[in-house]
Amino acid sequence: LEQQRLRRAILKLGSDEQQVVILRFVEGFEFAEIASVLNKKEGNVRVILHRALVRLRTILEKDKKQSDL
């Protein structure tokens, strides 16, 4: 159930955010590898990941509140 909630939440992210989250946490890539794959600077990848995690937290909290109703 939690994995389904997480998958749905990831799908609500932007495409760059989705790619970075999946490459980092599913595929286990390092930041330099992700930057190379996405043709971005490593610092940009870190910022994208941070923003994605903040958005994921917000999405999951809203989803939890709705499911508790």
C-alpha cells in the first residue's frame, strides 16, 4: 500500500524530478552519474532532488490526510 502511494506521488512530480528520484533511489546512481545521464550540472541535480523530496513529502502528507477522512 505504501509503495503504491509513493509511486502515485512520484507520478505527480515534474519529469526532471521523476527522473532524478528514480535514478537516485531506484537505480542507485551517484549525483555525478545522474548529471551525466541528464546532461545537467551536478549542483542542479542536487537542487532538483531536494525540491522533489520536499514536493513528495507535501503530496504524501495531503494524501494521508485525505485517506484519514
